[in-house]
Amino acid sequence: MKKTAVLLYPQFSEYELSVALSILMQGGKPIITLGLNNEPIRGESGLCCVVDSLISEANLADIDSLVLPGCVDISCLQQEQEIFDFIRAIHDKEGIIASISSSPYLLAKAGILANKQYTVGLPLDGIRQLGIFDLRHYSDELFVQDGHIITARGRAFIQFGINLGKALNLNFNANWYEK
């Protein structure tokens, strides 16, 4: 079975991944955590993680999907060309790309949101200021799926995880995450 890559970077939001990771586990979907280097990565709430592999060493043939958490300051990644190249490679093979909170910035920077409906967990003034988002396709909905690209705001992390599981055709109990 192909894997879902989970990209980790400094100050990633742990809670935004919680339901998605649980559903991937329920559905028996293997994951691989990827990063830019082998240094421990500290999430926004202090969880320290070591990735399974570097982005540069990832075998794209083994990966059919990508999960991108948001982070406190996504602009710290604006010069990381390796991330944008990796996102484009997954997009080019029509893999499922699930991006939450501030991380749709990475999709826009990678150039894969062209003519796609999306949402992002950034204030509208901030979105305009960044100058890389096409506001004609922006939605203020909490969750948007356009083809194989899933975007969500951080507070929609339950819906984000459930819809990732559905997009991957996983067998899981969505009721587990209901109120």
C-alpha cells in the first residue's frame, strides 16, 4: 500500500493533524513523516518529533498523498524551494494533497492553486498582503475540496481528517470524532 507523507516543519500545529493521523491509522494507511533535515522539529505546543526521512530522500513512487499542517509562522518556509518542488511532484501525479490552516500558503507558493477553489486560515488582509493567492477562487468556508486538493481552516480539523480519509477511500468510523 502506498504511503501518506506528512510534512513537518518548525512550529507545526499538532492538533490539526490529530484526527487525520487517527483516521489514517484506523484505515490502515501507512504514513511517512518528512522534513528538510534530521534535526528534531518542535511543534507549536512543544511536541518534539524526528522525521522518518528527508524530503530529498523520499521515494515518490511509494507516496500517493500528502498532509500539510499549519504552523505559527508559515513565512519561515517561504524560501524552502525543496518543499514547493515536492508539493508540485505530488500534485503532478494527482496525489491527494490535504492542507490545513496556514499551509495553503505553501500550495499557492508552489503554484498548484491556479483555478482551484481553496480556503486558508489566514486573515483576508494577510492573504492580500502576501500577493500569491488568487482571491477569485478563495472561499471563506471552513473546508474546501477541489479535485484532489483539500484545504481547511485550523478549526475544521475534524472535517479535514474525515474528508482526507474519504478521499483516500479508507475504512474508518467517522462517528468516533463527532460530538
